[in-house]
Amino acid sequence: MRWIWCVLACVALIGQAALAWGEALPMASRASLLPQAAPLIVRPDTAMIRHSGPSLFAGRSETGLFAPPDPEELDALRSYPAKDRVARLRTLIAQAEAGSKGYDAVQYGATIKPPADPTQLTIRQIYDWIDATPGQPHAIGRYQFIPPTLRRLVRQAGLNPRQRFTPDVQDQLADILLADAGLQPFLAGEMDRVAFMNNLAKIWAGLPNDTGKSHYHGYAGNKATMTWAHFDAQMVRIFAQ
């Protein structure tokens, strides 16, 4: 019997280590946002695959893919005509990451949910929920921010943690990640579409890279939640000018 208890103890330790790895490494993973019994409904005319398995938000804990964007660069992304295209790109990312819950999405594997919908909480209250519920995933919001990424972006944006986690705040944080992935060079024609899409896939694992798979395919069960054909077609539609 002693060996059975040893095996069970080892399994528990491995599970705890995997969960800690998922929220601590620079490119951290999360489990599926949606239950496998509740697939994401998509229009029949799209090439998206159904939400039948795990996705993740993968953010760098301290640094991004490039040097941090300056405020003027972020302002440029929010100006016309870029503003409309950026909004549509955010929606495409949300299709891969957040499901129907949108800005109030909470990672499905979080057994202890926040005390209210994310958009009704302050950033500080979200931090408190994360700190009070160790050992579970905490990806939150329309863009499924994991704790290290959320804290970094809030600091980088200069936000007061007493601010509510509103849709505008979530979009503001997502814009930093878009700039971090090279949106400005892409808009300026200095980066091709495939390279930019691959950078996005390194941040949001629900998006495929040019292999057709998630950049994190197979890690903790992660996989892309839309096809490359759909991703590419939507990017062409958004940015064809």
C-alpha cells in the first residue's frame, strides 16, 4: 500500500507543478476556456473550426516580442483609419479566445470564479481574486490575460488598480500587445502579413501560425481554435486597403 500512496503523492505534485508552470513561464499557457461539451457556434460560411479543445492566452511575463511601444505609437493605432481595423482585429482575436462571454470571460478551468463579472470588478479586485485562489488558472477578459501579463500591461499602461476592468481598459491593454506584436510596422508595410500573424499566434494560442497549428500545439493540450484559412482570409478582409 505504501507504494500506492507514493504514486498518488507524485501525481499531485506533478499537477501542482504543471499549474504553476502555466502561469509563471514567460510564455505561459492555460487550459480550455470553454467546456468541451459546449462548442463555440460559428457561421456555416466561415472556415473556423469548432471550439472542441483547449486554447490559451500566452503572454510574456516581463517583456514582449519587441521593445515596448511608445505612447505616440499606441495613439496612432487608435486613429482613423487604423482605429476601425484594430477594432476588427481585436474581435477576430476574441473569437479565438473568449467565446460568447467576451469581456466577461473567465477561464473555464477556474473552479473558484471572481466575485462578480470581470467588467464589474476593479483591477485590484481581480488581483485579490488571483492571490486568493492559487492552484487554478486565472485567464480573464476578452483577451484572456494571464496574471503576469495582466500585471505587466497595467504597469506599462500606467493604470490605477482602482480602475474597473472595463471593455475600454481591456482594449487598451490588448492594444499594447498588438503593438508589441508589430502592428505598426505591419500597417506601414515594413512587415508582411504572415510574419505579423505568426507574431499574434505567439501571443494568443487560440490563433494558428502558418503551420495551421497553435504555436503551443500539444503543450498542456493547447491547440488553435480556428483554421489558418479563416485567420488569413479575415486578415486580408480587415487590412485590404
